Amino acid sequence: MTEPPARRLLLVHAHPDDESINNGATMAKYAAEGARVTLVTCTLGEHGEVIPPELQHLTGAELGEHRLAELTAAMRELGVEDFRLLGGKGRYEDSGMMGIADNDDPSCLWQADVDDAARALVEVVLEVRPQVLVTYDPDGGYGHPDHIQAHRIATRAAELAAEAGWRIPKIYWNRVPRTVADEAFARLQVDLPGLPFGKSATVEDVPGVVDDERITTVIDGTAHAGAKAAAMRAHVTQIEVSPGERYFALSNELAQPLFITEYYELVRGQKAAGTESDLFAGVVIEEAS
Ligand SMILES: [Zn+2]
């Protein structure tokens, strides 16, 4: 029997596509290096808007099923074998954007009891015993109810798992440094006429943008740029990637930069000296027994 990987990374996301946009290069890198990469997605994004006209008939559970297939294809591109749905398929549904009536649906993630949902995640934590957890900041990066809830569930699960015997050494939030975002949008204005998107998004549309000094960790995804773009493309209903793979658009058709370097803020655990270039930096990796 082969031994389980010594380095184990857990990512918690709200919808299929968030993982590839935020962490695609990071996931591909660690999977390629032989680390165990586990993705827990909280909902199937049943209320996402669909880009291709020929697929716009898909809604609700049917769309969720389709997005699960997209997620499966994306994980193949990233080399990630372990991806799961929080509490099992269909347990929590997409809550839709903040303020709409779907937020009140008792089956949606926004209405979920955080402790209940966290317990479903604790099972995964205790099984995988990750040294690193990646999720969103308390605002979910940009205020989407499912992203806010994913943050709360991941944070609570880390607490409960610690009580149950596995304290995750390092917890990170997804980030983009403000100067990097500003420069990328300046470049985008120049490139926009050559792109298949009508208009540009703004820095405010990018989740997790913060002042540069908050960035603790930079993952150079250059070697995995192609895998990240391919994973994003696999989310056919949600993402359109530009030729050249430097930009993408969501269903709002506003162009935004596709970041190959991915950025993080360490919020729990000991930061290694300087700017970290490895999420596992400084973690004592016990060999599998
Ligand atoms: Zn999302």
C-alpha cells in the first residue's frame, strides 16, 4: 500500500468555479508535487447565471448537475482527485446574490446552521488532517452570502476539529494585493479593444483585494498557468477565458485579469521569514505512520 501524502491542503469554496479562479494554479502546483489536495465545495451554484445561450435553459438542480460535471472536468485539468460537496450532493443549495428572495430558502447555504454545516466539514478535516486550510475572508471576498457562509463554516470547522484532535496549523484567506490588481487593470484597459468582452470590470469587482502589506504568501503559478486556464474554461456555463489566457469574464461579460500568481494572507499559524512562497512553509510535516 502506498503511504498517504505527507503534505495535505484543504480548500473550502462556495460554488464550482471559485476554486479554479482563486486557487487553480496553487491546486495544480501542489497536486503535481504529490501533496494531497482536497476541495470541499459548499453548493453546486444552482442560481448561477449561464453564459452560453445554448445552455441557458439549465436552471436549478439541472444546472447544479451540469456544474458538477464542469467541476469534475476542472479537477481533471488541475490533477486534483479529492473533491467533495459539503454534506454530500444536494445538502446545501446556492443562496443567490445578497438581497434576493432565494436567500430565504430553507435549503440554501445562507440559511444553514453554521455549526451543523461545520460538523460536516469537521468529518473531512479529521479524515484528511490538513496542515493548511484556504478559504475566504469574513466578507467572503466580496459579500456573496455563500462566500460569507463558506468562511464561517470553514472557520468554525477549524475550531471544532481542534477540539476533536486535529488543529490545522495554518489558515489562509484568498487575497489579491492592491498594486497587483491596479497594474493588471491598467494593462487591461490597453488590451481591451482586442478582447472578446465589451467592457472592463473594476478593481472593486475582484474579491479579496487588500493593501499589499497584508499579503504573507505568494504562490508563483507560472508552471501551472495552462492548467489553471483550462480548469477555468471547464466551467463553461460560468467563465469565458480570453484568447491568450490573460483575462476572463463571468456572466456579466466584464473583462478582468486572470491571475497566474496567487496571493494569500496567513491568519492563523506561524509565518515563515519574509514573504512565503509555500503555503506549507515552516510546517512540521510528520511522515505517515
Ligand atoms: Zn462563488
